[in-house]
Amino acid sequence: MSDEEELDLSALNDEELVEQMHDDLYDGLADEITTGTNILLGRDWSATRVLEEALVEGMRIVGIDFRDGILFVPEVLLAANAMKAGMKILRPLLAETGAETIGKIVIGTVKGDIHDIGKNLVGMMLEGAGFEVIDLGINTDVDQFFEALEEHKPDILGMSALLTTTMPYMKVVIDKMKETGIRDDYIVLVGGAPLNEEFGKAIGADAYCRDAAVASETAKKLVLERRILLAEDA
């Protein structure tokens, strides 16, 4: 660790610094990510370039190793926390330039369920992938989901449940979306330990995501596919 502490990030060239930031993200080193982000901005890198090449790419590597069972939840939470340190600097700069995010997602743990570690991890991974995340928290009912959809106009609605007793509430939300004619306006992703692909299909979700890494990959894929379809229809 002493060697890492002595490493002078400012002495690295751009390519070396970006690689080091990938390593620092992987190791969950928030202070180093803050320093690296500021150094790159000081070298006239745009906020978008720092986000994409240093942070998003670093979190992509974390996501792959999480998916493959090399990293576990505590380590990914540390990586996501380091990512947030960089985002704290970049977010106002990105807002100034009007930089587009990959997409926008509203997520929440459904009514009756107060579990949120998995949901929080999904939110962090999605933010790390370049999404704007609106997290409604736990115990979210139909009205709260609908208010958020109306206010934020996201690309995706994500619902989480950890209890078998709260899983059916996801169908309540989707059915209400169908009744009000807005179901096709949104991609719906569901996840949580007791769920499976069959359940996701049965309730009318677009996809079931077994973990945060899969959720991030699926969200990117479906948003891009949807944009291509909309462009073709235009």
C-alpha cells in the first residue's frame, strides 16, 4: 500500500493515468479518483471524455468481474463509491455542457418491501454506465412510480423485490401502466433474489436482471435498441 500512496498521479501521462484510474476504481479508492479526475480536467480533457474513458470504462471492468464472480457486493459498493467521488466533480460540468446521458431510469423497491442493497447496487452500476438514476427508495407504491414517470420521463422503469410476498406488486404496477396506456412508453426491468426470467415474462416486464452487472448491460442494450427503432419509425 505504501507504494501506491507514494505514486504521483500527476507524473503519469494521460494513458497511464487513465489505466491507473481504472485500477483505483477497481480497488475502491475514492480520493485517488478525485485527484485523477481533477488532473485530467486540468489537462483540458472534457468532462464527457473523463466520464467515458476513465470512469465508465473502469466501472465496465468492475461490472464484468462482478458478473463473473471475481468481485463481490462489498467490493463493487466500494468501486461505485469511488465512481461517485468522480461524478461529484463531473456532474455540474456535464450539466453546463448539456452532455447527454445514455438514458434515464427510475428505480424503486416495491410496496411492502424495505430491502435496498441490491437496488442501490443497481443504481450505482447504472450511474457508472452513464445513466441518470432517479432512486425512489423502498416501499414504493403505484402512485409514487407514476408520479416519477410523469415528472422525469425516463427511458426505463426498474422495480426490485426481495420478498416473495411483494413480488406480485410488480404486476400491479405493470397492469396499471397497461390500463392507462403508457406501458409501451417505457422499458420495464425487474430484479431481486426470488425472481427469475419466467416470472419477468409472466408479469409483462421487458427483462429480468439477475444482478447489477446484468441490469447495467441490459439497460444499455435495450435503450440503444429502442432508439434505433424510434429513429427508423421517424
